[in-house]
Amino acid sequence: MRLWAGLCALALAGCAPAARPTAVAPAPGTVEIWLTLPDQSVLLARQPSLALAPGPAAGAINVDPAQRFQEMVGYGAAITDASAWLIQRHMTPAQREALLADLFGPEGIALSFTRVTIGASDFSRSHYSYDDRPKGERDPELAHFSIAPARAEVLPTVRAARAINPQLAVMVSPWSAPGWMKTTDALIKGTLRDDAYRPFAAYMRRTVQGFAAEIGPVDYLSIQNEPDFEPENYPGMRLSPAQRAKAIALLGPELARAGLKTRILDWDHNWDLPEQPLGVLADPAAARYVSGVAWHCYKGDVAAQSVVRDKHPDKDVFFTECSGGEWSKAWPDSWAWTMRNLVIGAPRHWARGVLMWNLALDEKYGPHLGGCDNCRGVVKIDSTTGGVTRNVEYYAFGHASKFVARGAHRIASDSRPGGIETVAFANPDGSRVLLVFNAGAANETVTVAADGGHFAYALPSNAAVTFRWRGAR
């Protein structure tokens, strides 16, 4: 941890966990407002404040801070190899500093959660692990293990983001074990060999230790990205529930013996197969080490998160991957889907953290090697000029991430699916945050009742607004 501690002393006014820098809570009785319109004429823009009028209101959306649910880690996106390479190699120092401040700082959208791949994904410029060997050679003692590939761009980018937001939570996920651990002797396709479970656990533990020495604590780790999928042209590894349970039962003690506090997440795949994580949680030897279940958006419905959580209320829920892309070219359509399913829907179905896929991609939807050829980053970086374009996901996530501090709790709020959809939070500083999306076809005046008062706001169809006010003591 010496490198991380030294860098903190140089780069920060202290790296100990503290309340994330946010705007001062509004004055008592004042409701602050930020608005986005689907025609993009107004994008996450501050609007004139309203007064919180005393007393109740008929037909209002009720916000009840007495009903508290999950504690939030936050909203964010993955710092993939592609994202980090563009940020580090295709931007000037001034451009890089400005972008990272905009993404992670309180004057920007204040992202507080990120995900990093263990080895290559499809959004890498080469396929690699942290212990590659020639075909036919094995390294069960991990004598050739090295996180050197991550030191080039990824870890410096995470370190810079944490210097801006010391509360940034980090999750790591492997796309594949090293090839020599697998039945294919390759990063592409296959599954773990029967004799590779202990080396794989050690590989994961050493990755967490190596990363922690460079960037500080690794908060969460999934056992395998998308374990029910074997990609044809980029690293991947199929692991059944029984295989994941076996791996987790070994990894949990491996992390504990090393004194690591990193929490293990299962599944890290789509909403359509809740029976998969339920299978792992049915194994007592594994379940004791599973902190929570992670979900992706590409199949199924967000309500699956609640299906598993209802059966295992002691396990956390995280939403850990969804990509925007050119398959949805209409800005209002992408905007509405992201707001309803991810920004609002995921936490209403218990997610403590919500992640998009690539933080940044270039004008050609890369770089990538295999996999998706039209995925969109939260921002686009011009690979020639370093110029930045903020995509729809930037504004959608910003409506929550800018206002919901790490350590906030989701609180009760009335919501009408297909109409006025909401999610509400109570921040550690005493402020309340209510995010409202008008999913209906008509403009609507929204009345909100909270903390002994009420206010009203006219919200156009397909528009979103974030309200923030000081809670009653």
C-alpha cells in the first residue's frame, strides 16, 4: 500500500474516507431543481428554485424519509482498457484533467462507482491475462503473475479519479482466467479445469492485492463476468452455478487469510436468469462468502433483482453493466429507457450501485478487439483532437450521481410505472433528493409532499427533473 499512501499524500488533502464533496445543502424551505428535456434544449440545467409550502397536498407524490431502504454506493461507469487508453494517450494533460473533474468531481456529475476488468475484455487492444504462458505450459504457483498491463493506463486513470473523489468505490471482474487454467488452454471460450480452482482463487487474490497497492482498496469483486456466455472472439469463460459456488468457497477464505475486505459478488450477468444466482446462494459453503448479486441489462427485466433479493434479503444488489449503442439512434428513446430501467428502476429494485459499461469510447466505438462494434461510451473522445462529446447516458446518470452521495439511503416515494416514475434518497448531510421522470405521453404537473410541506412543478412528457431540499430535523 506504500505507493497509494504516498500518492495520496501528494495529490490529496487526505485519503481517509470522508463525506464526498457536494454542494451545500439547500437553505431551509428551498427546493433546488435540475431539468433535462428530451429535445436536448435543456440538459441537466439548474432551474429557478421553488419554495416548500407548509402543509399537505392532495394527490401528491409522497416522499417518506421514515421508510429507509438500501444504503447507496453510487452511480458510475467502467474504466475499461479502451476508456483509459483514450484518456491517457489521446488527450492533453489539460483535457484529461478537465474530463476527469467533470466525470468525478462535485462541479461535474460526481460519479462515485467504477468497474475495472481483470485482464482483457472485448474493449482492449489485445487479449491478455496477468499470467499468460505459451500453449501447453502451466504456472500453478503463479510465478509469472504480473499486473503490469494495468499499470500502463487503467490504474493511473482510477488513481486520478480517486484523487478527485476519494469516496470512489471500485469493483473488479475477470472476463477469463489465464488460458492455462482452462479447458481450451486459451482465453477464448472454455471453462475452468478441475485442477485450476485453487490457482484461480490465488490469481484473484493477488490481483486485488496488486491493485490495492496502486489505487487503494478494492471494494467489490465478481467471480466472473457473464458466466453463462462464451464469446467467439474475445476472452470469456462459462461457469455454472456449481462451478461458481466451488470457486467462491475457495476465494472467500483466500481473501480473508490475506486480510482483504473485498466483498464477493455473484452472477454479474443478465436479468433473465435469476435461477443462476439462486443456485449459488443455495450452497451454504459459497453463500457465506457472497456479499451480493450483480446484474446486467441485456436480457430480462429489472424486476428480477427483487426476485432474488426477496429470497435473500441479507444479500446486496448491484447493477454492474449496460451499454448504450448505435442500435438505439434516437436520443429520446435511449434517454427514456436509461432513466426508467437503470437510473430509477435499478435502485427501486434494491441496487446499491448502478454502472454503465465503457466510461469513454472514440468516434469509431472503440478501441475494441472482438465483441461489440457499435457500443457507446458515457462520453465520446475524439481520438485525433481529444475533444469530448457527452452522450445521453452522461445526462441520465448525472441526474442521480451529482446529487446522491455515497452513504445515502433510498427512501420511500410514490411512483406510477408508465406515468410519473420516481426514486428518492436521503443524503448523509440531511438533504433529500427526488428524481422524477414523466414516462407518460402528456405533460403533467407534479405535486410533491415531503418533510411537512409540498411543492408543484410542471414536467413535460419524457423529461426528467431532480429536486433537492433540506430535510426536516
